[in-house]
Amino acid sequence: MGVLTGMYGAWLLVGFLLVPALVRPRIEREATRVLKRPVTVAKLRFNPFTFGVTVEGARVAERGGGDWITLRRLFVDYDVWRLLSHTVGLSTVEVEGLTFRTALDAQGRLNFQDLLEDDGKAEEAAPSSPSKWVLEVRRFRLREGRVEFSDGSASAPFRTVVGPIAFTLEGLRTEVGNRSGVALEAWTEAKEHVAWKGDLGFQPFTSRGSLLLENLSLPKYRPYEQEQVSSEIRSGTAAVRAQYRVEWGGGHRVVELSELGLTLKDVKVAERGVAQPAVELPLLDIRGGKADLLAPSLELGSITAEGGVVRVQVAKDGGLNLARLVAPPKPRTKDPDEKPLQWRVHDLALKGFRVGWEDLSPARPVQAEATDLNLHGQDLSAEPAAASPMSLDLKLGAGSLKAEGRVTPLKGTGDLQLKAEGLDLAPWDPYLDSALDLRIASGKLGAEGRVRFAFEGRKTDGVTYRGAASVQGFEVRDAALNEPFLRWKQLRLVGADLRSAPLSVAIQTVDWTDPEGRVVVQPDGSTNVARALRLAPEGKPAAPTAAVLPATPAGSPDLTIVTFGITGGRLSYIDRSVQPNAALVLSDLEGSYLGLSSRPDVSSKVDFKGRAGGLAPITITGHAMPLRSDLDTDVTLKIQGADLTDFTPYTGKYLGYTVQKGKLDVDARLRIDHRNLKADNAVKLDQFYLGEKVQSPDATGLPVKLGLAILRDRKGVIAFDLPIEGNLDDPDVKYGKLVWKAVFNLLGKIATSPFTLIGKLFGSDAGDLSSLAFAPGSSALEAAATPKLQALAKALHERPELRLEAEGAADPDQDGAALRKASLEALLQRTRARALKQVEPGPMPAAERERWLKAAYEGAFPPAKDVKPTPPPPPPAEMEQRLLSAQGVDPSDLIHLADARGKAVIAWLQDTAKADPARIFPVRTGQAKGAAVVFTLK
């Protein structure tokens, strides 16, 4: 008994005193050798009763100084009797205050990298047979654990502290099929929470359980984010929860997650260096997920996000900020063995989002914002041909947009029903700047129809829309002067079929309500239309278009409108190139255009009516094809009673007079066939009278008032035809210019040959009415003069404004010869009367003429008395010729003859034709020539 007592006492002394003294230095030496770092143990206790070991104050130093691992207390309670069953049994392992410091240097090497690398000197171990020994730990507990981690290899230094850490393990046993329970819970310095609960098996390695990561601070991990993408997370927290299953042994490997969930709160993502976040997510929730990390595949039950904000910005070079957010800072090299991720999302719902759009690529940035955006999608997947039901609704300003249908995102196709109401067009007008110089002041877009799109890399890729559309309350203004250019109350399209590839437009009905357009000619001759459509070269004044209708360009789209109707139309023409400015209005325009098309086999019908100047009825009928290059057009235009005072600016500029009064009727037919223009214009001017004289450098020098007086009848009506011809490809063919050219041609003909027109109007075959010929030396009217005088009398009657001036004339040669012959005849009669002692000379008998010719000759040319014998008399013809030469013609005789002729004509017109004496004037200017009376119209 004493021996046993002594042995027991000795064992207690050895256990309590000797074992710690011997084992602690050995542990320090072996640990220092293995870890290649100084290891110290402050205290080691051994309980000889329970064989429990307690280590306190353990420390593993870093090579360069400082602590690597520190341990406040380790307690191990052995189950010695389990050795009998080839089991190393630990009934309890308790670890308190374990701190582990891990660091990566700038090259990415761990602070204990040397312990992980093989120095190449170890001998190859011989294969060993499976051990029959089993390790068993009934209970392992870690309390107040701590991991300090720093990373100097990242783009920015990263540090974190995980702790306190609590970890428990129950029933660990290293034999096939055994599973032990584990539980871990930890926090970080950022209040992040990690929880793990499950089981472990080691032969093979298996584990099942649940993971929970809460309150993860996303900005904290920005150094790693910056290495992957070009964005930065400014704020946000995340929570991840999942069930997991891991099996890793032999040829069977599984790493799966189920019941996967992710919650993001208050996330803000921005481009680096940009103050405003591009994406804001107050809440994003993912539920019902499962993943196979080895496949790899991911399937999510639902993704829900609420109240998000997305700011989309297009840079001047066309780059998109959202694309830059996810772009890697450096190009990535894809692993050829990398398997593509297979993913599927059963339900996607974005609720109450706000999407801002800013496009800096146009000269004037575009800004718009969609609010209350809701997007719902189902069965989204990585399969290229998978079609997903999608729906979208949003508000854009005061308008709304809804779309619903099926979309194949990865294939780039979709089929949607679209409905838009009240979408404001004004914010989008900068996109027009490349083609139009206009500003959209107002306008609401509405649409309801079917949209299909396909972008699969084919030539036929594009968008198709079928349905109806409308634009209400629309107004565009001249960008340069901010003046109205075009506006309307409503434009509605029904039965539209719009295609982008190839570009085509087919519309059943277009109803245009209260359209109002303005054509403005500026002082330099440019027009707002040419400027708005950018028809002039850059940097040059926008001149009016050259042709009435420009030719259809090659490759123009296929356009067909079955019925185009206008109600309440109005067109204003303002010309500031004349003073005062001209303002012409076509209003109350109503009618239809049937068969408007660019196809050559489609016929058209034009039928419009309206009012010119607000009062005069106007009609346009026929057919026209302005969208075809052949321009097959035949249109009749009729205007009744347009007020001509509206044209005063033009008559003042080109004719030199204002318009006192007058009405205009036009019956015109315009035909265009293969670019050749032909217009027949029947013009009627009723009571058209010019007013005051206007000083204008452009005014014609033609006698305008005379021309109008010749054309104007007794009822005050002027009627004439203006034929116009030309080719539209001639840059000088401008319809307005052609009209004025025709007018001036008519006035020019009247000015140069007024009597020609009078003769055509009233003289029929009377010939030239500008003069009336007389027999030489006579003032008596001949029978041939009657038709001409009748024509002149009729002209004076039918044209009460005309005044006729008549100037008699005498020809010194013809009339002088006639007067000398008459003087000779009078001489012969006087010679006979003296010889026969008659009181008054009488007619000369023909049989006696030679007798008295000789007597008159001898009296005028007596023979010389000193010449013997007397020479015989000359022949009678020579005697008559010498006597004629001896007759003198007094100039006053010619003047009297001219006056007599003029008086004879005037007397006939007044007495016979009963012409108004107040409008017929004898004149003596000395400019009239010949044996005639010359007429002038005033």
C-alpha cells in the first residue's frame, strides 16, 4: 500500500511539475524548427489525473519581427483509454484568444509562403498502406478567434480583421462515412457577420450546411473591384445566404449551392473620377437560387429590384458609360478550357426605377428621364434561342410607354405589343440637327401596334412596326430666327407598316388636322425651307430650291400612302425680300390625296379645296407623283376671286406701281412628264387697276399701264394665257421665275407691238393697225382703210381706257411727185382757159392734152430769138418731164397734206364710227413718216 501511495505521489509530481518542465522546451524547439520562426510558450500545464494539457501564452513570431500567431489558451483533454481501440481520442479541445496574422506583399506572396513551398530536398515518401488508427475529437471549440489580413498586392492596400470568431466542431472522427457537426460565427471590424453551420466528413471529404454573410460593406472591397472593372462602388451592403453541398473524393466531385439568396441595399456605382453615380440600387433581392460551381451553372428563382436609378450617358465619341462600368482595366485573356456559364433567371422584376438619358454626341446634348419604370421578364437564360416573356411600362415626362411580348436577348430578336401615349418630342430634337435646322417646340407622340426586331448580323436585320401612330400639338420652329415653321393639331396614321431593312413605309390612312406651314423668303433671297432642309452647301446662304420638285434620289425608300387627308390646312407665304413685305395665305385647306407612292405602277388622285387670302375659293384636282423620279403629274389649279391688293409688294417691285384694286381668277393645268414641265395658265384679272407709282430699281421700263389698258375690256376684265415650259433638271427653272418671265414677255410684246394685239383682238384680217396708208398726194380715205378704222373704233369701244393719237404724215418724194403732177395739170388747164378766154379752168379733154402741153411748154421755155432756124420742139414726154421738174412744192403743202390726212381719219372715227372725241387726239411730233397716218395708243 505504501508503494502504491509512493508511486501515485511520484506520478503526481512528474505530471504536475516534471512533464511541463520537460515538454515545454521541446515543443518550442520542434515548433521553431518546423515553422522556421521563433516559437515561445509562456506556460504549459499537465493534469496527471485527466491527462489534460493546457498551453497558455503561445507565440509564433514573424521573421522580420512582430507576431504571426498568438494564442492565449489551449486546452486538450485526452481520452487515453481510446488508444486501446486504435483511436486517438480527444474528448475536448478548447482554443481561446487565437490570433492569426496573414499578409500578402506587393508580389502577392504570403507571409508564410516559405512553409508552402517544397525546397526539393525532401525524399519521395514510400507508399503507405491505409492507417488503422482513427482520430476522434468529441468537441472542439474556438472562442475569441481573430484573423488579421492585409494585402499589398492589390491596386490599393487592403486590410481587414475578422473577429471575434467562434467555432465549434462536434463528433469529429476520421473514418469512412462519419460526419461531424460544425458551426462558425464571426464578425469583422466593419460589423460584417459570417455564419456557417453544417457537417463535415473526411473519407471522402464531404460537407453540407448553410452559409450566411450579412452586412458586407461593398466599398471596403474596392481594391479588388478596381482590378476587375473600371467602376467603383461608392456605397452599399450585401447579404448572401445559401445551402451548400461539397463532395470531393476519387472521381466524384460536387460543389453546389441551393436556396441561394442575395440582398443588396443602398448600392451606388460610379465611374472613377465621376461625381454622380451611374447606378443606384436602394434594394435588390435575389431568391430561390441554385448553382453548380463546377459545371458551371446558375439558376435564380427571382431577381427583384426597387426604386433604382440608372443614368445612361453617351460621350461625344459615342462611348456608353454603362459599358465603361463593366469594362476591365486591362484586356483579359480567356482560358481556352474555360467553360461558359449556363444561367437562367425564372423571374426578373424591376420596380419604380428612374432612368436618365444624356447624349453628348450631338452638338446640342440630349437629356431625358424615364420615371416609374417597371420591367418584368420570365425564363431568361443563356440559351441563344430562348425566348422570354417581357413587359415594360414607364413614364416619360407626362407621357407613358408600355411594351409586352417575347424577347430573345442573346439572339437579338423580339416581338412586342407597343402602346405609347403623350410622349414629349421636344427633348429629342437635337438628333435632327444633322439633317434639319429646326427646333421642336412641342409635340406629343402616341402609338399602338406591334414591334418586331431582329439584329442577328444579317442584311435584313432591322425593326418592323405595324399599327397606328399619332403626333398631337406639334410645332417646329426655324432654328436661326426662332419663328414658327410648321405646326398642326393632330397627325394620325392608321394601318402603318414601317420597315427599316429595306427601308419602306406603307400607310393606309393619314389624317392631318389643322396643319399650318410657313414659307419665309428673307431679304437676301434665302428661304426658311431651304435652310431648314439644309439644301444649301455649308457656309453659303440657303437659296430656294432650283426645281419645283427635286428628283427622287437613288435608293430612295419605298413609300406608299393609300389615303392622305387634310382638314383645316393653312399655308402662309411671307416674302421679306420685297418692301413692303408680302404676306399671302392659303387657308381652310381640305381634301385628300389617294395613292401617294414612289412606285411607278400606282396611280394617284389629288382633290383639295381651300381659300386664298381667306376668301377666294381654290381647288386642286388631278394626279401627281412627287415621290417618283419620273414625276408623272397632271394637276389642275383653280382660283376664284383672289384679292390682288395682296400682291402690291410684287407689283411695286417689278411693275413700279401699287395695286389699287382687283380680283384674280386662275385656271391652270400643270403637267410634269419625265422631268419636263408644261403649264397652261388661263388668268383673269377683274377690276385690276394699278395705283401709285413706286420707286423700285427692279421695276420694268415697259408701259405697264398701257399693256393693262389694252388687255382690260369694257367690264374691267383682263384675260390672257400664260404658257410655261421647262425642264426640272435645269437649275434656272423656278416656277415663280417662269411666271414672271411669262408676264414680262406678254407686256414686252404689248409694248413693242400693241396694234398687233389690237388687230388680233378686234381686227381679224385687218392687218397692221399701227398706221393707215394714203395715195400719194391725197388725203382721201380709200376703201381699204375702212376695216382698219373699224378695228380701231372697236378697240376704243371695248377698251375705254385707251386713248388714240393720230399723226398725219407726208412723204416728200411720193407726195411731192404727186403734188408736182397736180400742179402741172392745173397749169395745163389754166393755159387752155386763157387761150379759149374761159372764166374758170375746166377739165382737160384727153384729145387736147398734147396741144396744151406744147403751149404750156412754149410759154415756160420760149425758143431763143437769135437762133435760126428755130429748132423743132421736143417729144411730148420730154416736154412733160421738163414741165414737172419746173413745178415747185412748198413745204407747207406737205404739212397741209399731212394735217388733212389726220383730220380725215379722226373725222371718220368720230362721225362714222361714233368714237369718243375726248379719247382721240391729233398730234404733230414730226416723227411720223410716209404717206400715212400713224397711230399711237396711250
